[in-house]
Amino acid sequence: MARITYVNGAYLPHDRAGVHIEDRGFQFADGIYEVVQVANGIIVDLDWHLDRFEYSLNELKIPMPMTRAALMVVMKNIIAKNYLPYGVVYMQVTRGVAKRDFAFPRDVQPSLVVVAMRMKPWPDAMIENGVKVITLPDIRWKRCDIKSVSLLAPVLGKQQAKEAGAFEGWMVDENGFITEGTSSNAFIVTKDKEIITRAKDHRILGGITRARLLVIAQEHGYILKERLFTVAEAKASSEAFISSSSTFVMPVVQIDDAVVGDGKVGAISKALRKAYREFAGI
């Protein structure tokens, strides 16, 4: 079955899909993206994703390429044309194609790309045993709340983590506080069983899975606090985990050279992962 991708009004074979060389996303990283999870052919938390999608566009003063209703039709068509029961839909909007100039061009139509991506489940051993993360300086710009396609700093951080034999890198701000992962949000659990994650601000991306987990945690009666936490506090925590659309809840058992808790996946991490999967129908 041929993979189908949507590019600016056309459904094309994936290997023929492309944008112009002067697209501002290619030239300037002048665009935003969104990744939505698909479970049993249904998009999880679609309204929350589209809210963030529109927020990012508004912050960069890029108009919506089409109405929300029309975009939903395109997304559903991409899921159907690719027979995607489980995976993600990737959407990217750039300011469009224009002669290279830093200033915003006039009368340019935004470029829209929608791609279906199949995903394989993470190995059971990874979920059961947990993963390692490393800490690294947060060298990103100061508007991380915008889901920008400018991802060079996370790319470098992810590569550093890979070379260190870690699953993820947790970025640390100039004051020693953990912001988030290179492609995920960071959580710890204190010895008093309080779930801690950094509050939404311009230093982190407000993850949709993160937001859903906050709701699930409250529904299950957990004590939840959105606040700053240091690397030292994270290493001294009883549990830690990351969240994202692709990992859901991924337990963390090691931060740099420090073992988290007893080195085993904690009960709260297990419970939240189970509850999230039940919610998403996965």
C-alpha cells in the first residue's frame, strides 16, 4: 500500500511529496508543527491539539491555512488513506514560499503538510525496567511555548543523550531547574508521593499528554504540584517519568549517574501509564 501525504491541497505518494526550496520553513524554520496521537483510528485529545496548533500560529502571526473544520477533514482523510489504526499524524505549517528576506512577505499563502506515521510499541522491557535520562544545559530560545519547527537545540540534546546511552535528555535552565526533555515533559514523584512537574511558562512546551496526565492524576486522587524542581531534587526523588504523545508515560530509573528511588519502576508511574492507556483506548 502506497503511503499518502497531504501537501498544499493535494494528496500525493509520500515519496513525491515536497515543498519549494524557498519555503520559509526550509529557509528560516519559520513555521510550527503539531503531532497528534491516533488510537484505533481516532485522534486523541484532538481539540487540545488544535488549540495549541492555533496558539502557535497566532504567536508567529501565521494565518491558519484553512478552517479548523477543513483541517480535521484532511487529518481524517490522511488516517483513512494510510489505514492508520495506531500511530501519529504530523502537521506542519510554514509562512509559505517567498523570496528569501527576513521580513514577513506579503500576500503569501501558508504551506501545509500532513503526514501519517505508523508507530511500533515500545519494547516491554523498556516499560518494565525504565529508562535513563541525562541532564544538559537548556540552550533554546525563550519562547519554548511555541511549537516551532526550529528544533536544532533539541536535536543536539537528543544526540548527546543517545551517545551517553540514555533515552532522553532533560534540559536545565541557568538557575539549575529542569525545564523539560528534548521531546517530552519531565515529572518526578517525591518521597511523600507528590507528583511534581514544572508549571507552564515560556520555558516549556505545554504538552498535550502532560495536560491529560494532570487531569488523570487529579481524578485518581494524587497530590499534584506544578512548580520548579532542581536536578538534585530529581535525583533524590522516589520516582520519575516523562510524557509525550509517543511515549505516553515512560518511567525513568536513572538520571545521569544517580539511581532514582530503588532503581525500579515506581507504582505511581505504572498506575498513570495504565490509566492513560485506558483513557486513550490503547
